[in-house]
Amino acid sequence: MSEEASDVDRFLALVAAAQGRDNKLTSIQAGLLVAADLGIARDSRAFARLLGIAHSLVLRELNVLAEREGVLQIVKRDLRTMRVHYTLPPRDET
């Protein structure tokens, strides 16, 4: 098995695990959270390009996540490109 295939499998497993912990998450929403956590993508356009999905769909799911308290933070919006930069909130280490 190639390293790229195992990375994809790991990503998909983490997405499934995130959905298992929170059944309100769509696959794209869980993917956004996993991608931010792993440092794979921290903006909407990069995420859309990496996964080969429409940027508008990513923006919609990102905005839904941002409305939920403490799940995801929008740090910057580029009005020209519509790119949205996001991050996960700091983890509570207690």
C-alpha cells in the first residue's frame, strides 16, 4: 500500500471518528475539522481543492460550523477570492 493511500485512509478514518463523536457533523464538516487539526488545510479554497469539491459547498458547510459555539473559528475572510481562513479553538487541556 502506498503512503498516499494510507494517508487517505487515515484521513477518512478520522472523519468517520469525528462524525461518530458528533452525529450532527456532515462529512464535509468533519473533514474541515480533521484537516485543520492535522494542518492539511486551514482555508476553504485549499480544502476544496485538496478534496476536489466545489468551493461554494465548502463555504456553506464552514459557515454552519462557525455558527456552532466552540467548534471552529473564522480568522480571516478574503472578499475578493471568497477564501475563508479558519482554525480550531484552543483545546482545553484539563
